[in-house]
Amino acid sequence: MTDGLSGRRIGLLGATGSIGLPLGEALEGAGADVVRFSRGGTGEGGEWRSSESKIDLSGLDAVINLAGEPVAQRWSAGVKKRIKESRAGLSRRLVEALEGLPEGERPGCLISASAVGYYGSRGEEELRETVGAGDDYLAEVCRDWEAEAGKAEIFGMRVVFLRTGIVLGKGGEAWKRLSRVFRLGLGGVLGNGRQWMPWIHMEDEVAAILFLLQSETVEGAVNLSSPTPMRNRDFTRCLAGALRRPAFLPVPGWALRLVFGEFAGALLGSARALPEVLLKEGYVFRYGTLEEALEELCD
């Protein structure tokens, strides 16, 4: 279902990221004209605009914002400030740029990245899109992020929030780190291993974004995660088996906190996210189980 993208001009922020790169290629492959944004306003191929200061969103049919400071790092006060500003702050500037466009010339749709971190750590609770926000730092960031992007609705735009899980793809940072550690035989269960890990294959991440871009009705939060979330211990077992490596080095919670500080909470937290909106809208996952995803990733 990509015919509806032919000839459309799509603005893409975060175009050089691990999701932005394959998404940009997929959009162009579907016939869309992709306008990429970078801090310097330059890049290889196609049209590039600056994402600094005043953002130019003129002439676009839709905007996809995937930009943001990496979360997977030790959180100092400065890092936490950058994480929040790169998400809520940038979304605020996007809405200001939309406000500055003449009525009738604004894009019809804003698709904004978010994360399953919105829910916080919720143990065994099944997390569908109607569940409220958690109360930890990442939940606060995601809540503010969505709130700022959601202000675009006052212009009559359709706004979608992508609450994404762990993205597994050969070009993605998560897969690079995981596969490297496990190939060295250093993989293992994190904490007690009972926490739920919401994951999604990169191909489904990209395909689902294209699916949502072409929808005329879906708005609000959408969980971008497989219909089969895994407990950490089961995820570890499957990954070690697929790579034919042992995984006998459990990493206790205290060790994670020693190395990663507050970010360890994100690694030990449990988010049993389910993609109810996507499934109801008829999206069919290419990789519905972790075994299917790993077969492709380890090929």
C-alpha cells in the first residue's frame, strides 16, 4: 500500500538516524519527494533544509519527526536536559513553524516519534494505547514530547505519535550492540529477566510508518511494537540460540545501575506494549515473532 505516496512531498527530520535512513529510502521508493532536515541544512542527494532556528516547512504535504538525542547513555543533568530539549523543544519549534505558515498551506499530517517509555515500568500490565503515562523520567519526556507535537492539532492537522519499542534492524544501533555482545559470548539476562521487552523489526517500523502516513483516519498514539513482546530472559535465550552463542552471564540490577546510573531503570523496566491500533487498522506484521525476526537478522 504505497500508491498513495507517489508525488507527495514529505519532510523528514532525523533523516540520518538509524530509522530515518531506511525510511527515507522507502519513501522515495514509493514515489514520494523527500525533503530532509539537518542542523547544517546540507546532506547528500535531494533537497535538504535546516532544522536549526526557524524551520521551513513550506510546500510539504506531511512532516515526520524522528529527531532526538540518544537515550542509551549515562544520564547526567546535562544529558537529561539535551534529551528533553531535542524532543519536546524541537516539537515546540515545529509547531511554531506551522503557525507561521499561511492557512491552507500547512502540511496535512504530522507524525512524531515517541516511545513505549511513555508508559514507564508497569510490570505485567498490558499496555495498549489508551493506558496513561508513567511517572519516571522517560515517561515525563515522552508525555511532554507528545504534548508539544499535539498542539499541531489546532491547525486541523492529523497528528500521530509513534510509541516505538526496541527496533531490531541490521543498520540499527540496538541490533549492532546486542549482536556484538552476544557474538562475544557476553550476553545474559538483565536483572531478574522477568521484565517485558517490547520490540519491532526495522522493516515493520518503516512499513508501519508508511502505513500510518497514508491513513486518513488514524491519529493519536500508536504502539510500534510486535504483537508478541518477550520477557528479557526469553529474549536472551532466543537471541543466544539464533547466534549459536552461550548466554550465561546474568547482569544483576546493581551492576547495571553502577555502570549506567539512572538509565539502568530503562533497561530493567517492564513494558508489555501491544500494537492494538495497528492491528485494528489492518496492518499485517512481516515479523510477528522474535524467531522470525532473528532468522532474517542472523542470515
